[in-house]
Amino acid sequence: MKTIFITGASTGLGKATAKLFAGNGWNVIATMRKPENETELNRIHNITLLPLDVTNPVQIKDTTKKAIASGNIDVVFNNAGYGLIGPLETVTDEQLVRQLDTNVLGVIRVTQAFIPYFREKQNGLFISTTSVGGLITFPFSSVYHATKWALEGWSESMAFELTKFGIGIKTVSPGGIKTDFVTRSLDTSSHPAYNKWVEKLYAGIHEDNFTPAEQIAEVVYEAATDGKDKLRYLAGADAHAAYAQRLQVGDEAFRKGFDQLFFGN
């Protein structure tokens, strides 16, 4: 029986992925900041809960050791993350550090902690939740995009060194996900000088186009099980459509088109 280690498994995509893999006969190590508050995953016999705040380097090392000691790990799914929206001028240093610490350094540190284990057994797979926002950009999301573009580039570079030891690395790039992301996993900043444009941005986002977390989890499962030497997996119709359009029309035309879409008359 194979085992997957998941970060950010308390809600949304992380929880949906844990349930999907468990339902398909995998052992699941589901990590979250407060596992004592979990009321659903703890009832599934092949899911083990462990505490993990990916901004805590000491806890990353401790939890990784516990996971490895519990049995063979086949896949590490770096899923923990959140969004930050607002004009850069108004982003506090605390918000900036927290966003980078969670979305980038957390992924890198968890990966780093598992590499020696995978290298010694000459097998293993890392999957990271990036975003279509790691391939295209939206207005007033510069720091969030900085983290997701960073993960895409980091993953592509890591592939060179990991594949030498039989270790895979992949990214799953969702579009909008129908979860409580906006209320739970979204940080914001604001300033009166920008409000009219930020309000237009929000008005242009339609959750009807978002994809259920369960469908995105199926793409994670595909990435974990298809055996392909493939780096990127787009997830959701909106992500596929937006990225295809960027490739078709080119970077500059796409950027200008998005500006017109959100802020044009």
C-alpha cells in the first residue's frame, strides 16, 4: 500500500486530496496546523493526522522524521498556501514575509527535509500546488504571483537534480477552486487610491467558473499515478482556457487583454 504525505490538509484541496487517495487504498499522512480540531479525516482508518505549520522549520523536521518513521513514503504533496490580494503599496512587511514564508519557503523546506530519504531509496515524487497564477497574472496580486511563479521555476530547476536519483517533481496548477478559499485563505490590503480598480477586479471574478476541489484532487491523483515524466499539470477548465489563450496570442497581447477585461469600459 502506497503512502502520500500532504501539507495543508485541513480544508479545501488538501482535504479533498486526502479523502480521494484514502478512498483509492493509499495510506495518507494528512498534516495541518491544528489536527486536534479535525473532525472528518480522523475518522478514516487509513489517514494519520500530524501537526505541521510550514512556516516552522523545527516542526517541519520533527514531523518529517515522524512520517518517515511510520513507514514508507511514496509521494509528498506540498499543498499548504494562501492568497494575498491588494496593491503592493499597502502590503505590510508582516504580510509580505508571511506570504513568502508559507507559499515558497514552506514548500522548499518540506521538500528539502524529504530529499535524503527519497535519494537513499532512489524513488519518490514531490507534487506542489502552484496555480495558473504561476503561469499568468491578475491585477493586484503581485506578491501572490511572485510566490507561484517562484514555485514553477524552482520546480523546473529541481527536476534536473532530483531525476538523477529517481525522484520526480511535478506541479499542479489550478484555476479557481470552489472552496472557502476567499473567506479562509485570502489576505487583503487596501488603499482608497486603488479601491475603484480593486472593486472592478472583484466584480470580474465569477465563482461559477471555478472548479470543485474534488475535481482538482483528481488531477493530483493523476500526477501521482500516471508514471509520466511530466512537470506541469493544469487543473480546471478556466486554467486551461486562460493559459491556452496566453500561448496563442502572446504575452503582451494577453496582458493588454486582461487589462481591458478587468478595467475597460
